[in-house]
Amino acid sequence: MPTRVYKVSTRAKPPKGNFPHYAPLVTKSDRDENWLGLDEFNGKPFSKKWRELELIISMPRLPRPDFFDFGGSVFVCSERALELAGDPLEMAGELLPVRIKSEKGRFRLFNPTNCIEVLDSKKSKWERWGPAGQYERLVKPAFVRNRLGEISIFKFPEDGASRIYCIERSGDPDDGEFKAAVERHGLTGLEFELVWSSK
């Protein structure tokens, strides 16, 4: 089986009903937003001593997922998600305690800290942008297979560690593969987009 890399997104659409997406989370106050800062969650451990945050569901009529959207570079896991797919998450980053107003259970914000230099720049696709085309933006990543390592979830620095990726080798959750665990247990809220294959 070839090695595949998927981009992990919290933009999944609920399978039943006409809902455009699952209920997302936001901070309770501007003070909390400022404390989190713009330069956090960039593939490194949280830089300050963590304090448990209270988050709120910004669209309460939407269905609740197992993995909540809290911006593209992190997500929030329900207790069920932690029980069924927590091992690969623990290996790849921090699970920081949060509360969700009016929701019962234990929740953790997943901050991926496994940020590795695996991009094959020459085989990746880039596009120019900016007024004079002076900037390059990564459109389709390609990876160096033997640098991917054993941890199934990662970020990479060339895109500012702004997106979460996961590796599929065997498709078996017993091998510590995150995507396989999510799919085996029917966990909701995440979408996996194939971006690269070694085949």
C-alpha cells in the first residue's frame, strides 16, 4: 500500500439534514482571544502556562461533532473522540483542557506540535501572488517519504504550520493511524482530503 498524506479539515458536512457544517467554537471574550494570540498554534507547544479556557458554541442550532472547529490550525476534541482516537493525538501534540459552555463532558484543544521538514519543494506546486507576483503560495504539496516518520499527524514549516496533515500507510487504526481510527468509530467533524501519494 502506498503512503498517502491527507489534509485534515474541520469543515465536514453533517451526513443527515441540511446543515452546512457542524457547530463551531469561539472564545468567550476578547481577553481570551488576545491571550491566545496570533502567533500561537504554529507547530510549537503553547508558549505560556495554559489556563483552562471556556469556549462557546457560536451557532447553537447546528449539530455537535466529535471534533469541533476552532480555527484551521487546531481543533477541539470531545470526550468520545479522545477515548477512541486519542493515542495518535497524544503522540503528535498537546491536548489542552477547555470547557464548552452548556456542554457536559471533558474537552481538549488539540495543538499539533509535530512540525517536521518533509516538503519536497521541487515537486510541490506553487503559484505567484501579490501586486507584482513577488510572493509564492503553496498550492499542492509533495513530500519526501522517508522523512515522514512514525507519528501519523504533522504540520510542516513551509506553509507556516497553518494546516494539519495525517499519514496513511496501512489504513489500520491498530497501527496508530489517526484517519483510520476516526473512520472505524464513525467520529464526526473532520474531513480528510488526499493531497499526496507515494504511488
